[in-house]
Amino acid sequence: MSTEEKDIKAGAEPPVDEQVEKVSGKYDADQITVLKGLEGVRRRPSMYIGGTGSQGLHHLFVEVVDNSIDESLAGYCSEIDVTLHNDNSVTVEDNGRGIPVDINKDTGLPGVTVAMTMLHAGGKFDQGGYKFSGGLHGIGVSAVNALSRWLEVEVARGGKVYIQKFERGEPVTGLEVVGKSKLTGTKVTWLADDEIFGSIEYHHDVIVQRLRDLAYLNPRVKLAFKDENTGEEQVFHYKDGLIAFVQALNKNKDPLHKPIYMSRRREDTEVEIAIQYNNGFQESIFSFANNIHTTEGGTHLSGFKTALTRVINAYARKTGALKDKDPNLSGDDVREGMAAVIAVKVLHPQFESQTKIRLTNADIEGLVNSIVGEGLAEFLEENPQVGKKIVDKALTAWRAREAARKAADAIKRANALENSALPGKLADCTERDPSKCEIYLVEGDSAGGSAKQGRDRRYQAILPLRGKILNVEKARMDKALDNEEIKSLITALGTGISKSVVGDAADADDEEGNGGTSGNGRDSKFDISKLRYDRVIIMTDADVDGDHIRTLLLTFFFRYMTPLIEQGHVYMAQPPLFRIRAGKDATWYCRTEQEREEIIKSLRNKNPTVQRFKGLGEMNPDQLHETTMDPTKRVIAQVTLEDAMEADEIFTVLMGDKVEPRKAFIEAHSVSMEDVDWHA
């Protein structure tokens, strides 16, 4: 029993009459607060947009764009233009039908006013306005209005142009006719409220990712983006849809065949899938429901994985590639080197939350399973050469997985020994609450020695890494688990890896054909709750070798511990390159040559001495602590994952087999290569 629990038990509740005396004021019906209009959204924004940080800010953009896409799904919109203005306001304009402007009989207000100011108001509840829609609560655009300092909506409809303006969700003008137009459409411009979000800062990559995804999913729609801050303009229009999507995923890889494409409709659900294998070892699967990117998958992804595993096993046995005595291929085996996109359109979609990260419709799993099973089986029968390539690749993956299983078992056995649960070279911290702990991954034993002396041993752990870890982009997991540095890293962090190589319950499930997942599209082997340190800080020398080691570590985390990055646990230390001294007590540390020159100029005639650190090992422990490890003085950069598709492409380019894409990337980004390190 915890101390806190003992305190509660010891202090028994007072008698009822004493409780009443201690309550200040009465409690009756008058104390029940009824929030009117959009006040509830402003009071509890996280309930509607998932948070008030960067994710919530960008969710406003997603909600408005998705409304325009819903017009496209209904067959009325072919162009959507998005503009990020200099003042951080955003405009989304489409050529759809325009939000209705006639009077709503239930409220006596124009339809556009109802949509902008009332929760649970929209044309998506009974499919009267839309058949397939990502919006289902009627919350999206009204929440955007509530959380904006100001919002202006312009509607072209019925030969007229209408405008209405709002401030923090409240109308400040009526719906006014301001002109005439032969066109139709809706234009929404808003400035997010800094009272809610603090600093308003949009990330270019997040907007581009969403527009690019929508263009792949809706080949009839052209989406354009203009960033007034940079002057950059981009147009996204992919006539080949999902086929173009998987080809883009494999752009810098070696595909084994032309894309497999299927599109079928059953009952009130449409299922569209594209698959293309490459000769690499990583899987890239993107799932969507009614154009919403379901980042945590859901029933449609589970149904796809189940069918894929079942059909390829059946085909392998039918062709004799798998013998009667052979075990089934696992989901990991059949998905190795696969790029796939799963998109479903559902009449009544059910999502885990308003932010729609996971589809939960129970019937969709079986429906997708059936459609994919039938379509893929037909394709393999009609294309035996492609079928052989897929099965051969899965068999090779299975053999590698068996080797990896043995390596993983060896790690487990070693960890089971009383004195070897953690790597011997790990200098652990004394604190046992992971939320208070951090681990530095340090390049080399010399730097590790300085870091161990310069740390605060209460909450800072040090793991020295000898040399460069294995490039997992070019190696299967069995090779990775045979690498001493990777084994030490996995053991120290405690989470396991996000590939099913240890072969317990998940593998057994795979043999039954369910893809080895727990229904949410995520691998069941990685357990973030077992992470021993809240912050994983990569600390390497500020040179080419240090850059390479950072990229190798990021590649490993992205491929096999993705949630570490997704949930903000990975950081980059930024040690200084130079120390400048002017006199006995005046000392400056600089991280860049530009910063060094600025300080020298400011000192003028003081004849400063400049020392360049060749590596972390050259720094005294107190210097390393002061500049790089002291939380009150250090600068660390958090690694974020804003665009999964772009991150996949970057790691493939930088760490894959092909030289030409890497050369082109370096030439294009030679001026700002530091961006590669900080933004995965």
C-alpha cells in the first residue's frame, strides 16, 4: 500500500453533519451551469480538437478542408485552394455548392449561420446533404469558429455572394449580400485565437501532408497550397489516385511488380486498396476512412491484415512453397517490404474520438477482410509470377525472423540473470520514476566518461555507444538483434521493439491469419508503458561522424520504435563547437561558426582565445554539464514526426541502397542539412 493510500485510510470521513458544515455555500439547481452556444468549446477545447498545442491548431485546418472534401465526395467540388497568410490566418476556398444561405426552419437563422455557431448542426446526420463524409458530429467548423479570434465566411450561391463575420464564435455581422457571381463555392478565412493556443505557428509539412493525401485519395480534385510567408506554391493532383500513392511510397526503392489495385463496393461501403512490394525490409501502410487519415488504424486495417496473411499463406501452400509440416507465415513476414494504402468510404463511420485517429465500426473488419481476400486471391491466380515474388520474399522474411527469434531469446535469457538485467556499460540513475528520468546516448567511451562525471546521477543515465550502430534500413531485424549496441539500447530503454520477432501470442495469432494486431493496426510487441526514461537524448560529436551516428539512431527509432518519436520522447543534445575566453572569468560557448564570429566582433580589442572542441571527450565534465546536460542552461531539440510519408522517404533516401536519390537530396539541401537531424 502506498503512503498516499495509508493517509486516506487513516483519515476516515467525518460524519454527514460535519461534512455539511464544511461545505461553503449551498448546492441546488441554481449551481448547475448551462454553457450556451459555443462556450463549451472554448472552455474545453481538447474535447473537440484533441488539445491546444500544435496538433489542435492544425486540426482546425483539417476540419475546414475536410468539409470541402465532403463536397467533392458528394460530386460537387473539383478545386480546393488553401492559403497561409502572413498574419497566420488561413483561407480554405472550394468550388462546391456553397453552404446553404436560406433560412433554417428550426432556428429561423440562415443555414450558414447555423453551421458556424451551433454544435451538432450539419448536413451529415441523415445523409440528406452528404452520403460519405468524414464529419459526423456537426462539430468541426463550428469548433473552428469558436476557437478563432475572428472568422469570415464567404458563400457564392444562387447568383449572389454572401459574407458573414464572427469573433470568437459570436456573429458580429449578419449574413450580407456583397455582390453577384455565376460561380458557386465556400471560402472560410480564420485566425486561430492566441488566448486558446498561445503562439500561432503552423507547420508547412503538416498542411502539405494533408493536402497531398487528399489529392491521392480524390483523383478528381485539384488542391493548391500557397504559403505567403515563403512565397511557395504547390499543386496536388494525382489522376491515378492510390496507384500513384504507392508508387510515391516506393519512389526511392526497387519495386518487385506493378501496383496491385482493387476497388469494390459492398452494401453501403466502398473499399479501395493499392499494394506494391519492394526489395526492402520495411512496411509502409497508410489507412484512411472517408478521407480521414486514421493514424492508429482500426477495423479496416485489421481486416486488411487478416486477409493478406490468410490469402498469401493459402497461396503458398497451394503452390507448394509451404509444405504441410511448415508453420504459417506471420503477418510481419507477408508485410515485409510492402507499401500499401487502404481507403474505405463508410455510410456511418465511427471513430475513437472527434480527432478520428482510429476507425471502430465492427462490421467493417469482416467486410474488408472478405473484399481483400477475394480480390487478392483472384489477382494471385491470374498473376503467378507476381505471386511467386511475394511468397519468396515472405519465406525469406520468415527465415530471418526465426534467426531473430533466437537472438531475442538470448537477450531475454541474459536479462533474466540476476546481475545482467541491464547493459553493463549503462550508468543508470537512482530515480525510479520514469517521468523524472532521462538517458543520454553518447558517442564513444571517452565522451561517455565525461558525461558520467558531468551528469546528475539522480535522474540522468548514460549509455555509451561504441562506433556506429547497424544501419537497419539495409538489414533485417535478425541482423539488428545480433548487433551489441542495438541489443544494449533495446534492453536499456525497456520497451521492446515494434516488430513481432519474439514469437509469442502475436505470432500465434498471425498463423490464424489476423495479422498479429490487437485491432488497432499497431504491433503488440512495443510497450511504451515500460519505457524507463521519459527523455531519450542523442548526444554525439558535432562533426560528420556525429551526424552519421545521429541519423543511424533516428533510423532505428523511426523503423522499430516509432511511438518514441510520435509521443515526443526523443531529443537531440546540442553541444557547443567553440569556447571563447576573454580574461580569466569571461567565457562563452558557441554552437555555430556564425555565433562565434558575432561574439568575437562584440569583444573587439579584448584579444579573445578560441578553442574548438573536436569531440565531446575533449570537454571537461563540468563544461559538458554546464553547456549540454544542465536542464537550466542546455538547449535540446525535440524530434517530431509531422509527415510520416516524407519521413519514410527521407530515411530511405539517406540510409537506403540507392546512391542517386541520396546525391540529389544532399545537393538540394546542402545549405540546410542540419534540418535533417532535427526534424525527422
